[in-house]
Amino acid sequence: MPIAREGWPLILVPLGLAVVLFLLRWPWTGGVLLLLGLFTAFFFRDPDRAVPGDPRLVLSPADGKVIVAGPAPAGNPLGEGATQVSVFLSIFDVHVNRAPIGGLISRVEYHEGQFLPAFQDKASLANEQNSVTIDAGGAGQRVAFKQIAGLIARRIIFKKQVGDTVAAGERVGMIKFGSRVDVFLPRNVLLRVRKGDRVVAGVSALGERP
């Protein structure tokens, strides 16, 4: 199983200490560190995904459970008539984020904030977050998403910048240790998920463009 490179320092340190403690014949403490290293490796897994080839699809940028699927509130990145889909990631989900559509990154904005539990509605506005807009060209072809830190997640990683071009399903970043991703779809997109659905980043379609 591939491992995201951001995780290697957090994996190797406890594993290395575990080896030292085993050599010093401190098996219980070494065992705890070994388990910590193995869990961290599990958390930072980065499996390859078979991305659908249909360019009309808006893919989920995150693994997890859909906790919001409906009209977006005022002040959202796409304006009036947009639809919001929010995906909650537990610590057991893959945390690598992927581009929901292919296109040009036209906007990236990072905002400091709180670290409320990510499943709460107010976390969408109050928590630390990184907001990204991708423009596929043409009217109604913009999709935005927000990487939102949670109670445990305190590190947002985004590997792209304004002006970069991305492919649908391409790896673009991650949020460490439990989080939330809000996706904003334009009014002309047909919603294909509902609250309670499980989705897979780069594979599951949140919506379909005309």
C-alpha cells in the first residue's frame, strides 16, 4: 500500500524508537510505539484509484460520509443557487484529497480559525480552512471545495497554487487526523448523492454537469 510522503517522519520516529526499546528489553513500551507507528502508516495510506473517465462528473475530493447535501448558504464561493456537499472524514478514512474536476485553479485562500468538531455545521465557517476554486472553462463550469481542519486535525496541506492545471481525481493535498471537506457545485449540476452516503475520493460522483 503506498504511503503519502508527508507521513514518513511520523511513521519512522516511533518505529525507530520501538526498535531501540526492544533492544533495551523494554518490550511493553516498545510495543506501544510499534502499534503507534503502524497506525500512523495506516492513516497515511495513499491507495491508487481508478478515476472515472466521464468529464461531466464532479468527483468527491475526499473519502468519508456525506453529512450535508443541499442548497449552499449565502456567502459560498459560487454564489446564489449553488449546492453544497460536505464529507466528514474519520481518523480511519484515507485523508489524501483529490481534485473534483479537471481545470485551472483560479483561487486559493487560507483562513485561520478554530478547531471545532468537523461534523458540526458551524465548523464550515469557524474552523481553520483552505478554500480552492477550479475553473473548467465556460459558464457554470466552476467547482469549489474547502479543506477544513477538525478537533484533531491541525494541519492542512495543499500542494497546488493559483494558475496550476489539475486533472479530475489528481492528488492535491491532505488534512491530517480527521477533518471535513465542503464541496460547492454550480446550479446546473445534477446532485448524485444524499446525506448518509459513503464516498471515495477520485471515484465517487457527487454530481453530474450537463
